[in-house]
Amino acid sequence: MNRTHYTPSRRSYYQSSNISKTETTHRRFKKRSIILFILFIAGVFAFNSQITHAGDHKSATPIYSHKQTVCIDPGHGGADPGASSNDGLITERDINLTVALKLRDILNAQGYEVFMTRTSNSVSMDNRVRYTYCNDHHASVMVSVHHNFFDDDTVDYAMDLFYKPVDKGLANSIVSATASKLNITDNGIAQFEDGVLSESTMPAAVSEGFFITSSDEYSLLTDSTSTRLADEASGIASGIVTYLNNPAKANAAAETNIQTLDRSSD
Ligand SMILES: [Zn+2]
């Protein structure tokens, strides 16, 4: 064997050990080098594992452990109140934001990074601003939070809107989980040409969680002990996570839940 083949670190070990230059010691030296290398690698793994666990215990701020990011768009806002309860006291502008902020917190706590098109009720924005914001942030999915309305206050169900074929699985996962969480009818998904859906560059959905004009919902929303909006946020979050974990499965399931939109949507 030729000593010139040794790496500098091997040579320094060799020299400091004062081992004779016979073939036998070379073989012994090679064996010891391999063992030392294995111990070094094991040490590096153990050290990294300690750092990770220490970080888990120490940090109270969310660590974005998922590669996927979520852009949440609370519908309406500012001069545009959207639909409202029959007495006009509860507006989409307000409850869309409340649900969206709770949804952000749930997703943050689960390690997802979230972008919000608005975090205040005093902001007016058009659809172009909303989808451009989400597109510029390269979000994995975009979800607009809305609530439905109708002139019959006994009508209440969950429904999601999609436009692009790639939106279907996300929309269906959200409506299924939301209806289940709120214990109302899952009215499926319907295609609707809306700017945030057609112009967004990622899978997107408009969540119409429940009817803001429903008398049952009104009773819950005006009951201070009710967790209606938190439950809705939890359902939407669950649907988003289900979709992100297996988009192909969600897309396949969506094909059986497509409805025709028979009224206008706000
Ligand atoms: Zn709306």
C-alpha cells in the first residue's frame, strides 16, 4: 500500500500513534479508522436528535414543519359586508374574518405556514388583490371563507365552490369535514366562476360553511356559550389537511359529490 493514498486526517492519526509501517499495522489501522468513522457518524446522529428534542420543548412559537402553505381569504370586508342575518346584525364580513383567524391558528398549531389576504374588518379589496396575493406567495392551496344566504330561514347546509378541475378535491374535503363538524347537511360542491377560483394558480375553494340567514344558526351565533365558529374553523382545517395529505384520494372522492348550483352565491 502506498502512504500517499492516505487522507491528511488519517496520516495525522497514523503519525501520532507511532504505529510501525508494516502491512499488518496498516490493516489494523484501516479497521480502527472504519470503527472511528462509524462512531463519529453515530455521534452526529445522537447530537442532532438532542437538538431537535430540545427545540420541541423550548419553543412556544409555531415551527413550520410542513412544506405546504395555506392562503386564507376571509370574504368581503370594509365597505362590503357580504350577506347578513335577517336582522342585519351579523354580517359575513365579521364572521368570515372570525372563522379565518381561528382557522389560521389551528393550521399554525399543526405546523402549516398561513398567509391571510386580510386580518382586519376595515379593509376593502377586490378579487384581483386576493388571488394575486395568494399567487405571489406561491401558496399550496387557497381557501376563501364565506357564508351562504337564502330568503327561507329554515334552509341550512354546507357547500363549497370550485372552478378549476384541480379545485375539486380541496373543495370536497372541506365541505365534507365542515358539514360533519357542524352536524348539518353536506350539500356537495358546485362549479362557480369566481375570480379567486379561476385566477388562482393553485387548488382553491370557496367555503360556504352554513347559512347566515338560518334561524338555527342565528340562535347559535347569539349564544355566548356556543362554539359554532370555532367548530366551523376546525372543520375547514380538517378538510384542508385531509386534502394536503392525499390530493389524489380527495380528487377521486370529489367526483361523486358534484352538484349543480341552483342560485346565486355571495
Ligand atoms: Zn360571501
